[in-house]
Amino acid sequence: MLSCAIIWGASFVIIKDTLDVAPACWLMAVRFLIATVLMAVIFWKRLRDNFDWSHVLAGGVLGVLYGAGFAVQNLGLAYTTPGRSAFLTAIYCVLVPFINWAVIRRRPGASSLVAALLSIVGIALISLGDDMRPSLGTGECLTLLSAVFFAIQIVFVDRLSSSHDMTTISVVQLGFMSLTCAVFSLVLGEQAPALSGLGTSFWLSLAYLVILSSCVTTLIQNVGQTVVPPAQSALLLSLESVFAVIASVIFYHEQLTPQLVLGFSLVFLGVLASELGPMLLRRATAQRA
């Protein structure tokens, strides 16, 4: 599970560099199209046994939400740094309980309120410029919007997972993610780059995004979540934003100011409170009983 966090964290820097030669939504459409084909080949038997219109509908809903999240996130990444993008995206963990409340009227617990407060203060610090004035720009706003899409998608996953084969849904979802990003690309009028003009670094980056960041991480999650306890799994995956900042500092030379570090830290604590808080509270209650 730690390897998933490392791979996803590094992908923020890779995508940021790739946006110099390829439009954001076009890139995601191609990435998820190739990933769909590869995953369909890998899980062909599973798809053959479970594929039906119910899975198409469920995977379609999830794919549109997830695809919209990735499209908006990468449009935002063109205007902000990989580190900021990663930590603002991580806010989706904090948003899930509140969206769940809106959908099924399940009230957020105390840990969710603490997580929200920490994250709000963290976002405020991240939005401060060098002159200590708010500077929440286009990139940051688009990234926060992507976090909303990701949070809604997770709420729907929770509602659909018990009645569907999630491997089949994952493959269908990838296909709809590609389609959604392609629609974004067409609406925005993105121009597909000439393939002959794309250098080796682009194809290596695309291979990383398809093979490692899409296919391998899915396989690792399918296996890892069956043997790693939920609390430990959540903790390891939450390190994605930390590794994104490390990669951004090393390869993108992102400058970390004191208030930015403090903002990142508060958002990370908010994510931990959201992910681990309910489990720790249940464990503490059980020990008292």
C-alpha cells in the first residue's frame, strides 16, 4: 500500500511536466483509454463472468464523477505546484462524511468536524502568498473542485460496492473516465498534439501513468486491502500527498515557505483525523465496554 502512495505522489510531478507538451484533458483521456484496454485484458475472465448492464450503469456513474475529478484536477495543476495540488486534492477525505450527510442523512462524527477545522485552517495557510495575503488562484480553486468530485465518487462507491463486482466496475469506470475526459477536451477546444512531435520523455511519462499509476496500483490495492488492516491501509495511502511534496521539491524545485509547511501539516492532520478518527474512537469505545 505504501508503494501506491509513492507512485501516486510522484505522478503529480510527472503530470505537471507532461502538461508542457500535451493538453490536460486529452492526456487523461489517452491515459485512461490505454489503461482500460490493459485492465480488460488482465481481468478478461472476471469481466466475462460479471459484465451486465447493471455494472455498466454503476461503472458509468463512478467513471463520470472520477473522470470529471481528474479532468478538473489536471486543469488546475497547470496553474499551481504539484505539492499544493496534492494536499488540496487530499481534502476529499475530509469532505466525504459531509457529502454522506447530505445524501443519506448520516451525521458526521466529532473526528470529521475536527478534520474539517484543521483542513480549513490548512487551506487558509496554503492560500497565503509571500506577502501573507490570500492568493487562492485558479489552480487551487480547480483543485478544490476536483476534491468535491472525488468525494462524491467515494460516497457512490460505498453505496454500490456491496451489490457489484468491484473489479468489473473498476474496468468499466476506467472506460467512462476516458470518455469523460475526452468530452472535457472537446468542450474546451484542446488541440491534440502531433504524435510525431512528442519526445521520448512524454512516452515514458505516459507509460508511468498508465502502467504504474493506473494498472499496477489497482492490482496492489485489490491484493493489499485484503491483507492490510483498514486503519493501516488508510494511513499508508494518506502519505500520497507527502510523497508528492517530496517529489515536487526534488524534481520541480518547489519552494516551501514556513506557512506552506504548516498548512500542509494541518491538512495532513485533517486527513488523518478523517481517515483514522472513527476507527480509533470505535476501538476506544470497545475497550471501555
